[in-house]
Amino acid sequence: MKVRLTSLFIGLVAMFTSAIASAGQGSQLNLTRGVTDISQTVYSLHMLVFYICVAIGVIVFGAMFISIYRHRKSRGVEPAKFHDNLRVEIAWTVIPFLILIGMAVPATITLLEMDDTADSDLSVLITGSQWRWHYSYLDYDVEFLSNMATQREQIYGRLPQTENYLLEVDRPLVVPVGKKIRFLITSDDVIHSWWVPEFAVKKDANPGYINEAWTRIDEPGIYRGQCAELCGRDHGFMPIVVIAKEPAEFEAWIQGEEQRLADAREEEERLLSMEMSEDELMSLGEQVYLSQCAACHQPNGQGVPGVFPGLAGVGVSVGDQNAHIDIVVNGSAGTAMQSFRNNLSMRELAAVITYERNAWGNNTGDLVQAADIHQFIQGNQ
Amino acid sequence: MSTTVSDTHSAHDAHDDHHDHKPTGIKRWLFTTNHKDIGSMYLWFSFLMFLVGGSMALMIRAELFQPGMQIIDPHFFNQMTTMHGVIMVFGAVMPAFVGLANWMIPMMIGAPDMALPRMNNWSFWILPFAFLIMLSSFFMPGGAPAFGWTFYAPLSTTYSTDSTALFVFSMHIMGMSSIMGAINVIVTIMNMRAPGMNYMKMPLFVWTWFITAFLLIAVMPVLAGVVTMVLTDKYFGTSFFDAAGGGDPVLFQHLFWFFGHPEVYIMILPSFGIVSAIIPAFARKPLFGYASMVYATASIAGLSFLVWAHHMFTTGMPTFASLFFMYMTMLIAVPTGVKVFNWVSTMWRGAMTFETPMLFSLAFVILFTIGGFSGIMLAITPVDYQYHDTYFVVAHFHYVLVTGAVFSIMAAAYYWLPKWSGVMYDDFLSKLHFWCSLISVNILFFPMHFVGLAGMPRRIPDYAIQFADINQIVSIGGFLFGFSQLIFLAVALKCAFKKGKPAPAKPWEGAEGLEWTVPSPAPYHTFDVPPKV
């Protein structure tokens, strides 16, 4: 029994060490080295502390195993009587203290560097909300929402999961390489946390406050991350995708975006006078509903009892039309219902409201047009 | 307290008290003021909660067995993680330690009972109601709290369901129970030690509980304050944690962790005491560095008040605040290291045997130390940015809490079961329990380090496919560990029904302490006449 015990202990330790060793080879079991100077430094710091811990572990557990093996009653040993030794005790208080200083120095230097957001080339305001990210380039007239693009069919097992399952978005954040990018991070509702492991950037998005972080990416590529702070039901479905491009490509992209957004605004003005047909409204509305509303109110409009109100046959969807427009446009203070005024175009707002008033047997027959939304917003100003 | 009072009392009540004169049936348990009865109730209650919280963990692991949502809804998943945490911390680990304190502290210091026996009864009996309130929230519309056991605002205020109210009240009741328990421990230790039992002669379990009790009294009111602020923010229009009204959501985290970090030590200091009793007993050699153990415990307790914001490095604290909390956190490694070195030195050149309590204690030393190592890694702020809120953290605190606190509770149970029940536990089943637990717990928690480092956030109901293999292993470990605990239930039930070899007064050759001077099972009343130490 006792010999078996010892060998089992040794076996377990061997298992751990080999697992840890394979973790060290840059496979998926270890921290990423990342693609920035800071992330490389963080990686080395991680490995430094890890190896120090392994060394201490080998000494302490080694002494323990020798003791377990040699100082057993079954070997007929007589127990010693000693119960303290001042010199030894001072040594094992002072030596760990010195080792800790050895870790603290590089950690301090790295932290000071990470917290220095001065002299940035580009600023992006990142706003978390349940459960999507909003990116706004402060130096350009470009802003957009970024939603998870993985289909529900994959999540619920009706379609096979693809390579970037849960880590793909409809509109990724695009940034240039080699530039110091400053992130200003905040939230519209609960606390979120913006994390891209390859940049070693993780910062909480606190509602009402703005946090800062920065990165300078070395290589072009697609980098993926996730929300890292529990933010409610769909916390696990709030990915981040960042595409890093060469500065020239980035310039071309951002100008294209500026143009596209300006065109869209112009188009919207033009479309205010145009009536959409019921079919158009319903099909655009369903699309918007599934991407923006279904996470809470559910695809079938039933909501989640006690948490998110249902829309099928109850509430504003079958009540007063202006109240319905109001809650979608302005949100509802003190609840998870956010304002969609800046996130959706007037056409989309009109379509989704029409959809909600006519889907799932609501059949109010009301058709809301972009002009109605426009009028409502004007009337409120 | 005044010995004259208790002297006159015992003179009056002598004929009542001195025989095992007690009500029978349910009344015995409802009205008992006996520390042994109350201790047993605490221990059974905590084991029940351990199984309840454990089945929630299994629900979590079943959902995480493969990518995609198969079994439960994400909202229910969040309820599971929340209630698993709350129940394990407040329902399983803390009451288990209070149960051990009730049983053992009076017997270890030669006192006839706890100093405040009626309060003792109350502090136990409000607990089941606290958990009934908490668990009944599952039947509310919207279900139980789903904001994590850390209930960060504003997720727990503006964005929560009405179960928050039940959560807050049940937290209040648990807090009251803990504070009363802590007062009782302090008063007992300060006033009821047998003549000659001076502070530096107290067993370390008594010392660590003494210090733990002060921590409890210091921080439970902070918890009460913060849950009340959550309640008023949600229902009475205050804005402690709402920027729109001049508050700050990060203030919540400061208050919560000012409670929460000492709470972590509340759950581990008594473990240190248990292991410091068991290792010398089975190494047949006195504990190495008794005095330094006491000082180390006290300094860990002191430092625990200065490290709370290491849970909050990513909230955007000023750089120098981050540095302060990083240095303070690293400093805790020093006294903790002293303890580990002392235990290893106690084994060194002893004459060890490996009965089940010793096996759990040895596993504790190794696995708790592994949890300590990941703790040092997490203390390093720049690297913590990568670890924070990932499975690396989940692995870390489960090593400290499961293979730390829970293993030490198991060790204590096996160590003192013969004293409590009067029979030896089933040796084969106990060893089976140990080996199944040891192996499965490592299959369960060790690979979590890897998925955490690879980037898997915690508290997510579904994950990217590169994490699939490890999650599968972890889930298998989880089920093995969960079902292994039923072996312990079998062992405990056999002892409770006195099935086993009768235990002698001192079943362990090397054990020291007053509890081994009384017969097994310990009579209903012990040390009516204080022993001489």
C-alpha cells in the first residue's frame, strides 16, 4: 500500500510536469506570445514566474517525497524530536522575499509601460452593450456595431460548427499595424471587458466611466477575443474580431467606410419620402430582429419570463404605436432595453417595429415607415 | 467570563447537567445548546449543501461537455454558476468549519461547551432558512440570481430580476449566522480555556479559528453593507453604483472584495489549523515552528485586508494603486511559504504512517501549494491582464478551495470521526474515497489551467471549438469527483449508525491534545471539571 502510494504520487507529479512541459511549447495549452512588444514581454514574464514556481515546487515537493519515502514508520525509523531552528526559519522567510523582489521589478516596468497611453496615433472608442460592441473612430467619421456572426443553427447543433465558431463578427474592428492605437473603453449598460489575448489588452468597460488601454500591432492579421466580464445571458456570445492592416490599406478602408456611411445617410434622407411595401418591411424587419432583438426577446417573441418581456401578443407590440416607437428608439431607462436610435437606420427601425407588430400572430396590420420614425424623432426634439 | 457565575450555576444545575439528560427526537436537535449536537448539525448541513452545490457544478460541466448549447439555456447556466458559488462558499465550506469549531474548540481547550450556547443554537438554525430563501428563488419568474456569486453591480441591480431581493435577505441571514458564530468562538477561546492552557499552548486549530473569527467580525458587516446598497439601488432609488446618479460601479467591487478577500482566508486559515494537527500526529513528531505558524497566520490575516483590489486589476485603477496591491499580494507568499516549509519540516525525519487523514493532509499540502503558485502568477498585474476572468482563475481558486479547504475538511472528518462516533471509519472505503477524489479532482481542475491560458473566459455557457478536448476531460473529471463524494457519505453514515470497530479514546498513536483524553465517542458533556494542562 505504502509503496504504491509513493509511486502514485510520483506518477501524478510526472503527469503534471509532462503536461506543463508540453504547455511550454507554444501549443494551445499555454498563453499566447501575441503580436505586440507588450504581449511578448507579458509572455516572458509569465514564463519567468512559472519557472520560478516550478523550481520552488521541485524543491519543496522533492523534500516532501524524500521524507515520505525515507521517513516512514514501516522502515523502522525513530522520529526525531526537533521542532524549530531559527536560522532555517529566517532563511526561508528572507529568500522568498528576495525572489519576490526579483519578480516585482520586471512586473513594475511592464505595468508602467502598459499604462502609458500618451502619444497615440489613433483613438477608438469602444462601447460594450448587451451583447455587442460598438466601435467609433474618433479621428474619422466612422462608427459601427459589431455583432456575433455565428448562426444560432450552429449553437443549437442543427448545423456543424465551423472553424471560428463563436469567434466571428459581422463587422470587425479594423486598425493599422505599427501605429500606437489608443482604446477608450466604456459601456452602455452593465460591465463588460474588452479582451484580445494577442495584444495582452484586457480592460473593463464600466458604464459611466472611460478606461484607457493601448496597443501597437506588429503584424497584419485577424485577431480574435471575447468579452471577459460576466454581462448577463449572452456573455458567452460577445466576440471581438480585430483586423490589422498595413497603414495604406487601412487608410483606403477607412476612407471607403466614411464614404459608405455618408452615402447611407444620404440614401436615408432620400428614402424618407418613399413608402416600403409590407413584404419589404417584414423581411428587413425579421433580419434586424434576429440580429438585434432576438437575444433577449427570443426568435419566437416569447421573451424569457421574469427577465426579458415577451412581444408576442402582449405589451407595446400590440398596443399604442407611438409608445412602441418610443421604446425602440429611446430605450427604457433602468432596464436592459437600450436605445437603438444611433445603432439602426430609420428604415431598419421602421422595419423592425413593423415586424414586431405583425409577426407571431400579432397581426395589428400597422405598417410603420421610415418617415414615421423621422417624424417621431423630430417631434421629440 | 466570571468563573464564580458558572460555579454557582453548576452547583445548582448539577443534577440536571451532569447526566446525558436530553430531550429525544426532533426536540433534541431543535432546542439543543450542546456544542457537539450543534457541531454535528453544522457538519451534516454543510455536507448536504456540498451535494446541492456539487450537483449544480455537474449541470455546468454537463453543458460544457461539448461546444454548442445542448442541455440548459444560457440564462439558467448563469443561475447555476451563481448558486454553485454561493452555496459552496456560504453553505458548504463555511458551515463545515463552524461545525468543526463547535465540536473541537471546547474539547481542545478543556471547556465544557461554547461560551454562548443559546446563541450557538440560533446561529445554526437560521442557516437552513437562509438557504431555503435563496433556493426558493429558483421558482420565481426569471429564476434564481444569475449575476455570479460576486454579484457585480449594475448586473445585480438595474439588470437583475427580483430574485435579488431574496438573495440579499438570505445573505443577511448568513452574515448574522457567521458573526454570531465568530463571537462565540472568540468569547469561548478568551474565557473558557482550562487552567494552564495559555495562548501559546493552544492547538493551532484553535489559534487559526481565533484569528478567522476576528476576520469574520471585521468583514461580514461590510458584506451586509454592500448587499444592502444593492437592495436600495435596485428598489429605493439610490445610486451607490450608478454613474447616472453620481455613483460608481467600481465602488461595488471595492466594497465586495474588501469583504471577499479576507473571506478567502476565512475559508483557508482553519484548514491550516487542521493540517497542523494531523501532520504531526502521523509523523509522530512535534509540529515544526509552532510560534512561527501562529505569527504567519496572524500576518496572513493582517495582509488579507490590504490586497482586495488584486481581483480588480482590469477595472482601470491608477497605476500606483495597481502596484501597491501587486506588492502586497506577492508579500502574502512569504507567510504562506513559511507554513508549507513548516509542514514539510514536520514530516522530515519523522516516522510517518499514511492513514486516511494523513493522505488528505499530504494531498492538501501539495495541491494547496499548486494553488498558491498560480496565486503568485495572478498577483503579477501585467500578466494578470491575460489571466483575469479566464479558466486559469477558475483553476486557481478551485485548487485553493477544493483541494485546499475541502480536502482539509475531509482530513478533519476522518481524523475526528472516531472521536465523534465512537467507531473507526471503514478503512477500505475511506482510502477508496481518497484515491478517487485525488485522481478525479486533478482531472477536473488541472486542465483548466491550460484552457484558461489558451484564452477561454470563465462563466460562459458555450465556447470556441479549440477548447473542446480539454473541456471534455474536465467534465469527465467533474463527474468522477462528484460521484466519489458519495463514498464519503457511505463512510459517514456507517459511522453515524455505529457500524465499525469501536474506537479507543486515542485511536492515533501520535495524536496530541485534550480531545484524546476523553472517551470515544465523546460523552455528551465533557470537561465539566476543567482539566489541568
